[in-house]
Amino acid sequence: EEENLRANEERRKMLADAPRLIIGTWRNQKGILEFRAGGTMQLTLEDQGTTITGTWSIVGDLLTVTETGRVTRGRRERALPDPNLSRIIRIDAATYEMEDVSHGSGVVFKASRIK
């Protein structure tokens, strides 16, 4: 019982720090993500030559990213209309782990901080 309480308290503290911890530049399986203070973000999909801009917010254990723009190989494309939701599994100053819950895929993204 005490161990569960301690684990729950550690998770609560981690999630309370998540909006501060996520600000920075990260590399995950898809490419390079930059989360900026003020709630804007940019994702560069290196293999596709695509840059996605958008907004982000964290409420509880959910990170919501909404696209506002998309450019592939210099060509402007339509931004995806639906927000992308990820459940925060773990985040600290150096790494994060999140599960995609938007599309029911259950894909887990792991990232390392670049700066």
C-alpha cells in the first residue's frame, strides 16, 4: 500500500513538471521535435522532408498537439485537422516516453533531449 502511494505521488510530481520539462528540442523515431514556451511546436520528419508546425498543451497525463501548418519539400500542404493525443508514460530532463492514443495504435514514442 505504501509503495503504491509513493509511486502515485512520484507520478503526480512528474506530471506536474511535464509542461516545464517538455520545453526544448528532442529526437524520437519520427524526427526532431521542438516544444517552445508559449505552446508552439515544430516537428521535422527527416526521412520525408516534412516540417510540421503547431500548438501543444498538457492537461493531466495527455499531451495534445494540433497542426497549424505543413510543408513537404518546399510545398505547402494542408495541416491535419484532428489533434494528436499522447499519454505521458515518463518524462524527465533527458528523455520521455509517450503512447499515441489518438488513433488506437498504441505506438510508444521514446525521445532523447538534444537541447
